[in-house]
Amino acid sequence: MVRELGTKADPARDRVTVDGRPAELKKLRYLLYHKPVGVVSTMSDPEGRPAIGDVVRLRRERLFPVGRLDFDSSGVVLLTNDGDLAQRLTHPRFGVPKTYRVKVSGRPSEEALDRLRRGVRLPDGVTAPAEVSVEQELESKTRLRVVLREGRQRQVRRMCEAVGHRVDKLKRIALGPLKLGSLPLGEVRELSAREVAALARATSRSPAQRAAR
């Protein structure tokens, strides 16, 4: 019998019952989905467009997406039923990095790149500092690698447009320690125990707490 609020059960040792019947313990699930362009990062879409919920329903599991990507972007989305982890991954206090490969029009100057790194003023406020590096210069476009520790709506696109460079292509290649790797477009795979543990470590403390150690 539990006599103290906040007591946690250990399923390996404890027998949990409700009204005398064994309670069903939820098995936590963690899947990586390579979202294609043209899929909405919600469970359903009122306009009838393909949605991540369609992928979840095909698997007949109660999962939800973590780490939204806009309709025109592709890349890493976590599917899980672990609400605690999902909240920590998306809460700005934990500053979990999100890594993007971005193709922009033109060639950003050092001044434009420095603005992205320091923070760009948008209608909803100045963005947090970002890590930005040039991966490749093409004839009329540039490939950038951008790392953010916050998650505003269409943030990378809006930041690049604010410094004069339209985003032609955007892919999220990592969510914290979780990397897209070679997973084919539109496919889903289960996370390894090592990947789940890495996500837990990445959200165990805020950046300020990590720096204080």
C-alpha cells in the first residue's frame, strides 16, 4: 500500500494492482521517423494532407511525434509514448540541440553568418545564438549546417530570410544525440537502448546545470 505521494513502483520488484486486479504497465516505445517533405507533423490534418498520424496508425501503436518539422522540410522526428521525455526534449530550459542541413539561395556574407550566430531579431523576439557553418558553396546557392537550441515555428527559414537568403531545402539530421544516419526517406526504425539512454542523459540537466559541474 502506498502511503506517500510521489512513491514510484519498480515493475521488476513490485506488484501493482487496481481494485485487486493487476495493473497493465505501459511499455515505453521510441521510434525514429525520417519525415519526407509533404507530410504534416501532426496526428491529422484538416486539409486532408498526409500526416505523421497516418504512419502511427499503420503501426497500431499509441505514439505521438516529438520535434515538429514544417510541411516543406524533412528529417528526424521522434515517435514515442514517453510523455516525460517528450516534454524535456522540447522544453527550452534543457536546450537540446537540433541540427539542420540547409540549402540557401546566394552566398551569405560573413556579416550575415555572424548575425545568425549572434541571434536574429524576428517579430516574436531575438533568437538565441546558433551554431552556423558553411558546408559547401555552389554556383548560386550555399549549404549550411545550423544548430539551434530553441524551437520556434519555421525558425531556420525565418532566420535565413531575415539576413537575406531564402531557404530552398531544409533537413533536420539530428535531435540531440539522435542522428538520422542512413534511414531511408519515409521509413521508421526502433531506437537502440544506447540511443534511448543518450536521450535521457541529454535531458537530465539544463545547460546551466551541466556547466556548473
